[in-house]
Amino acid sequence: MIAKDLISDIISPLKTSDTVETAISLMDELRVSHLPIVNNRAYLGLVSDIDLQDHVENIETPLGNIKLSLARPMITSLEHIFDVVKMFNDQRLTVLPVIDQDENYLGSVSLKSLSRNLSKMAAIQQPGTIIVLEMSENDYSLSEIAQIVESNDAKVLSVYISSSVDSTTMEVVIKVNKQDISGIINTFNRYDYTIKAFYGREEDRDDLRDRFDSLMNYLNV
């Protein structure tokens, strides 16, 4: 999935002739802290609510007269969703403009559109079971993990890895498309994998789904 596939249909760009009042009103309406400034098709920059704070006593100030604190955050249309996530995280954005190779504005990714598409990638809504493995980084082999899952007539739907900078231990979270995972668990045990947790009961899946839905609602605020 690439940046152009994530563009939100509700984020409206501003113009340099728009006022501080217009920008504040639109941010409040869309519940975001950033909005792109575009003249014709040319992307000029991203205004933040912090940029507007110094001008609240003169709300008729045109945006073209405001100094922007961010150095034109943007991403090209063909960059991967992981690059989009990194940009959001690194610059603490609520909106990320998407441009073409000539830096023409194509649209913006919002946290809502990003979270919605991430949930599709993560197979959150698909039925299945989550297994959490703990291992040394040197012992990690995705091909072996997949082989173990597939040998039990199941498929890996998604894989996530997390590790600590001060440790060589990593946590591998896999989701499989099978609810009865007893065979998979037994095989992991035979291969001396450490199983940290698994969520296979219906109530576990409902709890995880509720937590994800709560996260999505938080991001959409």
C-alpha cells in the first residue's frame, strides 16, 4: 500500500489568501492540528495550530504572512505506507501532504485514513488467533515460523516484531487464520520456541477487537 492510496477525501487545503480565522475554523471542524497550504496545485507548506497561536488577536491575517514552523513536510505518492507512518511519528503530524514528482499537491493523509488502512494491513478484522513468541534475535527465522504454521494447515495473516535497544531479545507477534491453534502451539513447543502469550478464545478476540476499536476512536478524535 502506497501514499496515494491513503489520501483522505475530507482534508481540504488552504490558500495563502485564507485567513488565520479560516484555518482555525477548518482545523476545529476536521479535528486536526495541521493543514496544507496550496496555491493552484503547488504545495507550499503545512501550517500548524501552533503557528496560528501568535496571530489569534488578528484573525484576519492572511496565511501568506505567517511564518511556518515546519519545513514543508510531505511525501511522494509512491512511497510505502511504512514511510508514511515514520513521517507521522517523526514529525508528530496529524495530516501529511502527498505530492507528485513535480511537488504538485495530490491530497493529504490523515490519521483517520492511515489508521483505517493499517487495520486492513494488520488483518485486525479477520478471524483468527494471535500468538506471541519471545526469542533471541539470532534465532529469528520467519521462514521457519511460517513453515510451522503452514504444517498445521494454517496461514500467517500478519507478523510484527518488537525489540529493545538494550536487549538482544525480541518479541514476534503473529496472527494466523485458525482459531484452534493447539497443533501450532505443540509444534512451536517441539521446536523449543518460547510462547509468551496467545489469544485464541472468543472473549480474547473480542477484547482485542474492542481495544483496537478504542485506539481507532482515539486517533479519530
